[in-house]
Amino acid sequence: MTAFIEEHRGEFGVEPMCKMLQIAQSTYYERRSIARDPDRASARAKSDADLCIKINAAWEENRKLYGVRKIWHVLLRDNQEIARCTVERLMRNLGIKGVVRGKKVVTTNPDTSQPCPDDKVNRLFKADRPNQLWVSDFTYVPTWSGTVYVAFVIDVFARRIVGWRVSTSMATQFVLDALDQAIWQRKTLDNNTLVHHSDRGSQYLSIKYTERLVEFGIDPSVGTVGDSYDNALAECVIGLFKTEVINQIGPWKSRREVEWEALKWVDWYNNRRLFGPIGYITPAEAEEVFYANLNTLDKVA
């Protein structure tokens, strides 16, 4: 506001503009003098200026996606003592904010004609360790060259994405490739207790997909028809992807663009994105802590 008055003072005058903008003339002159000599600023003003630099850096480093709560936790992790309300005030002054999710779009078509496994999750998307419960789902992305589909396999314990795939087809092989990647990444599976949960989409009920789960001793689970919460955690990750990548960066020209940005997002999501449900740490950190504690217990035993 001070810069605006400074720019137009010759044309309209300081007093009329201050009156119109509802700012005291003394405030304008004070800010003007501080701009000429930063040492005249108060201790709070100097602190705010320093914090604004850190807040903006945290926002930029996290794909310009984080809102007040996440930025606050980033600063706390960096040992910066700051109140949440201060972060809110300074982000408002900077004119920056986090992204807001849109409405969910249904992509998979339930196939009620095929026999399917029972729902072994019953909306309880919790796991005591990695490789205990996986959830899968996919979404679509309109591009200039046609519709592109993106599938994810998520380990529920730390919300970590363990498999993903981008395709121009909704055929079973597409989601099967995402599952194969997850199996390959988790080379040492405790297959006797690993449950794989999905919705009733025909891709997930196909013979090929079911056979792959059986081959690796993974116990299939499928949500109920007409239940909007039957695969809520996977849909949550899909929502984050649509909000933080698709809606944020588009419009999209091709599958290659979507695949490249999905690759970068999955890396950020797994290794740098903070999650409240796991204590405002990253999925990778949560798993590292789990295995570190496990090794400590083994040594004590």
C-alpha cells in the first residue's frame, strides 16, 4: 500500500489517498522512512521481515502448495520458534496461501457381476507396520492428446506411495504394472499378513490382477458397492495428486508431461511432504523410525 501511494502521490496527493485507502498519514510516512533506513524499524518489524523470508522460502521449496499449518510445522522442524497465528498473519501479508482441494471425480466402474473378495478393512485404514495394508486406486487426467490415467498403490502405515503408473488405457495391465512396481520395491514382503484393498473396479477384479496377488501371497480385499468411504485413504492420495499437480500445473499436453510431473511429485510426496496423521514427518521418515525402533528392540532382546 505504501508503494502504491508513493507511486501515485504526484498525481493524487498523499492525504487524499491515505483517506481513501483508510491508512493514517503518520503510518505512511513511518513506513517510508523505514524503507529509506531499515535500521529505524522496530524489533517486531525486523523479526517479521526475517520470518517473511523463511516463510516464503518454505512455501517455494514445497511446490507453493503448503498452507499455514504445514508452513508452521516446516518452521518448527527447522527449530524456528514461531506461533501459528504469526505464520498466518505474515502469509496473508505476503499474499501466499496453500492449495484447496476440489471435488472428487469417480473413475472406476464397479463390476457387480464378478465374484469378489470380502472387505477386510471396513474403513479402518490403519497399519502397525509397513507391508501390512496396501490400498490402490486410479484417476484420469484430460490432456490435449487424449485422456491419461494415473494409478497408485499406497502403503497405509506411513501413507507412502510404493507403486504408480501412467497410461493412456484403463486396461488391467495398467493397474497391474503399478502393483508389480510395489511388489518389486518391497522386495521382502511378509506375504502372509499383507492385505491389498481396492474398490470394485473391473480392473482390480480381473483374473490377471487376482492371480498376481495370489502368486505373491497377498490377501485381496474389496470395498462395498455404493460406499463412498470404502477406499477413502487411496481416494485421499488421489485428491492430493489432483490438487497439488494436475489442477496446479495444467493444462496438460501429453502423457509424457503428466508422467514427468507425477514422477517429481511422488518423490516429493514420499521424501519431503509432511503428514499430520503420522506426526508431521514424511512417509520415508516414518518408516525409517519404525525400522530403527525395531532394530533397537531386537538388540535389547
